[in-house]
Amino acid sequence: MTDKQIPDIVVGRLPQYLRSLQRMGREGRTLTCSQELGERLGISAAQIRKDLSQFGEFGKQGTGYQIAYLVEQLQKILNVDHEWEIAVIGAGDIGNAVARYKGFSNRGFRVCMIFDINPDKIGSQIGEFVILDYANLAETILAARIRIAMITVPADRAQEVADRLVNAGVKAILNYAPISINVPEGVRVQYIDPSIHLQRMTYYMDES
Amino acid sequence: MTDKQIPDIVVGRLPQYLRSLQRMGREGRTLTCSQELGERLGISAAQIRKDLSQFGEFGKQGTGYQIAYLVEQLQKILNVDHEWEIAVIGAGDIGNAVARYKGFSNRGFRVCMIFDINPDKIGSQIGEFVILDYANLAETILAARIRIAMITVPADRAQEVADRLVNAGVKAILNYAPISINVPEGVRVQYIDPSIHLQRMTYYMDES
DNA sequence: TAGATTGTTAATCGATTAACAATC
DNA sequence: TAGATTGTTAATCGATTAACAATC
């Protein structure tokens, strides 16, 4: 079987499956089935089976899926069967929160450094980290071979930061700044902008 | 024209259009066209024209779109031509960051209260807010007629908080806890989970 | 006018669902 | 065995794109 192209929309659902399955595991569950997983996630059972079948046969007819095994397989597929180190750029409130965030462990990530441009912040402490000088961004990230970064600077600095990160070899950027950024082919960007999510909901709401 | 059903995937792109257009406006621009907007967002020009045409005719052949006018129209469509008040539940690092977040203004939102269950936190200050007692959540939210809330509590408390919010009349929830929550018909949930976004990128990355 | 760009249609492309044989 | 659930196929459904007449 030559690796057929997996649609990105399928890739986007795998982390949701993984998260739910890990939770079931923590709840002491051993087995699940496509129907139950679908109900938890609001996704049809057929969809889940189809998505998973793109990568192999992970279940058993009449039984369902062994949670621990499927978690392990999904972790391999998503390349989170080891931990990625992450650099955070911008030590404001958001940078602070993500640097201290406990939710990355067991999900394949670990924040390992945080940068800021403000001399008053550089050298001071956030959780276990000393805030590093943004001026040394490229060399520090290159030396540590970091491939993933989060941008938590104001919108008007985000593109410049992204350019520097790309130069430092970063291949994946999670951008908390509310602006679209351009990166070359081969570098990926994802966005977190709460206003975008909120507007997607207010569309359906009558003015209060 | 009877209101045809607008696909949710189209609704999901409108906030992106709006955000880009607002930025162009701030950059002093007056006019744009579907091609330019598309390039900024990585969306085809045809897609943008098609999406917008679902709601009316906002452009001019040969000219493009008047930015200020289109911004205004999109704000009306998305119901953000006025400000929604938001309650934040959970005064940890994330709750703190969103409560102090400057990025809601001009996007249609304003955080107006924050709750916590921890007696040591209740009564203390975050930015301009006094942390309120989670015990009084329902009555406080009802009295203020708040329809939107953000959940920034640990995952194992998120469902319980959501249930309470729904009882208090909340219709839209932005959930920062890394867990799927169930809400009744008529209530909307959106999720922010950085690990999900990151895993969607590591899928494409070779192990470092 | 000539050039540019919209709004819209029809064609293409892709994703989801329903159904069921296989099988545990 | 009988019941349950997978993996997969074919059918349906929906979204995107290409193309162009309309028109500014």
C-alpha cells in the first residue's frame, strides 16, 4: 500500500479522537467503540471508523477498540509518541499562561524557553523559566534544535517574529496574535484567536 | 429571498474576513478586492466572493470592496455591531490572561466578570475585576443577562461549570478546558486547546 | 472606451453517510 | 451460536473552483 494522501480534515480530527481516548483511559476504561466515541465528540460513528481505517485496522469486529492500543497508535501517527520542545515568544499575559500551562504533558509537548524584547522582563522568572532576550532568538532556537514555537506578541509584531522563527528553522507555529501571517512552504501555522471563535457563535444569536 | 440556510463552514470564514478587513482599515486602506483578501488569508478569491454573495452584494465590478462598508456589513451579519458581555469562569493563569486580554475590543466583546471557587481568590483583584464567588454564578449571570461565557477551569470541572452556565441562560461557551462538553440544543460550544492545534501540525513533521 | 472585478452558474472535486459482508 | 461492531464500498451530499456575462 503506497501512502495515499490523507485529507487534512481527517488529520484535524485525530487529535480529538486521541484526547477523548486518553480521557477514557484515565477514567479507567479499557474498551470503546466508534459509536461511543462519536457520541462524546459529536461525530458520526461511520466517520470515525472511516478516518481510522485510513491508517490501519485498529479495532475488532464485535468488540470495538482497545483504548490503550488505539491511543498508542494515534500518538505514533501524530508524532507525539515523544515530547516536542516549544519556544514561546512574548512574555505578556498569554505567554505567561502558556508557559505555565499544565495541559501539554501527555499530549506530546513541553515549553522549554520563553523570549521577550522588553529589557525589564529579560532575565526575570516565569515559573521555571528565565525570560530570554529576543535579540538572541535565532541562535538560541537553532542551538536547541527547536522546531515548534508559539507567538504571543502583539499583532503588529507577529509577522516579524514569524520571519525570525522561520530563519531559525522552526517548522510549526501556533500564533496567538490576531493576525494572519505568511510563512514559506514547508512551515505550518495554526491560529488561536478567541474573538474568531466567539463571532462564529454570535452569528447564530439574536442580539440580546 | 427567503433566508436560505448558510453553511456553518461559510459562517466560520466570515470572522476571518472581518479581522483582515479591519486590519486593512487600520492600515489606512480604503478599497480591497477578493483576490487581495484571498492572498492574505490563503483562501481562493472565488471562495470569498461566493461566501459574501450569500449575504448580499457588497462589491462593485471593476472596483472591488469598500473596506469600511464591508466591515460594517460583516459586523451586522455576525451580530458584533454591538458589544457582548462575557463571564469568565476560573481565575487561574488562563482566566487571568483572557480577563486582561486587550484583543476583544473592536471585535464585539468585553469581559465583564470573572468567577472562581477558591476562597483565597474570591474578592481579590484581576485587572479591573474583583473575583466573584462561583457559588453565586447562576444568579449573578442571570441578573446581568450574560449570554456568553468562557470556561477556564481544569478539565474535570468543565462539564459541571457548563451545566451551571446553561442553567443561567448562557447560549455560547468558549471552552479552554481540554475536554469535550455536552450542552443542550440551542447552546453553542467552541474549543480552544493548543495541544490539538499542535498535534495537527506534528502529524506532518518528521521526528526531530 | 478598455481594463478590472464582481456575482453567479455549472462543473468538478471531495467528504460524509448508509449499508452490509466479514468476523470477533 | 447470536449479537455486536468493524472495515469498506457505493451512494449521497455538500463544498470548491473555473469560467464568464454583467457592469463599474
